[in-house]
Amino acid sequence: MRLSARGKALACACAVLAIWPASSQAATANEKATATAQVAVLTPGSMVKIQDMNFGSLAQYSGTATIVMTASVSPTCTVTGNIIRSGPCQAAGFSVSGRKNWLVRIRELNSGVVTLNGPSGATMTMTNFTIGMNASDVTSVPGGGQSTGLFGRWRIDNNTGITNFYIGGKLNVGAAQAVGVYHGTLVIQVQYN
């Protein structure tokens, strides 16, 4: 599934290169252009990040606030408090490569809190992590165990053995949060068993 999507992107880039010189008045027969292409081929029993989490931009008027992001391919970001949020609302996305009927345990390894670091030592925290799975690709199974950060145990039902999942959470905005960009790292572990 991922290979065909990237293959389409590569074919599109080649088509643009083929027609671009023909549409330009200044083009000559000796002009060249290049494009790079890449693809990741996963072995069964691996995982790869497919997208980063992004809460967008916010304007803060006063007091504390939160932004709760759902865990899905098309998430929503719900704001509480005296802020305005705009821009992207994008959950963290991961792809698991296994085989049909394999079992996987998924957990976050941040002990329930990710600290986002900003300018001049300012911080925000992200908590209340949630997971979104494609119900046609996996089935929740018992035996996930009880531990911090565990998102459950899942059986891969997809014939390809490949499934994507998304992580959402709650961003906790402090009062008079310093202006700037904040970054943090969410660590996700997948155990095959």
C-alpha cells in the first residue's frame, strides 16, 4: 500500500519533468532537471513514523488552556480556555509491518507526559494520550496487560500485514506562555508477540 502511493508520487514527478520544458518559451534542448525519489521497504516486524504530531498555532489572551487532539487520520483539535487555535491539527502517525494474525502490543514510553521545550526554557506538557486504529485492519484482543502507557494488544487482520495507527493527546498551555515554537518527543513502542 505504501509502495504504490510513493510510486504514484514518483510517476507524477516524472510527468511534470516531461512536460515542463515543452511549456516554457525559454527552454532549450540542452536543459536538464532532476528529481530525487525514495522509498522505505519494511520487513515484517518493523514500524516507521509516517507523520509528526502538530497542534498548529495559537494566540493566547489570558489564563491556562488546553487543546485536545483526537487520534485519527483526520483529527479534530478541541480548545478549552481563552486561546484561538489555527493551522494544522495532525495526529502522530505510525505504520506497522507484520503478517496477518500477528499480535502486537503498542505503548508510549514517556510515562504519560511529553514535555515540549520552547524559547528561553519555557515548557508545555502533553498528556492523556489516545490511540486510533483502523478497525478493518486490526482487532483488539485480551492479554494487553495493565501498565503505564499501554494502548492495548491488537491482532493484525489485514492480508498485507500492514496497518497504520495514530496517537492524539492533550496539550496543556500555561498562563502567559512564552511566544515561540515548542518541540517534544513522543516515543512509541510496538512489541510483536
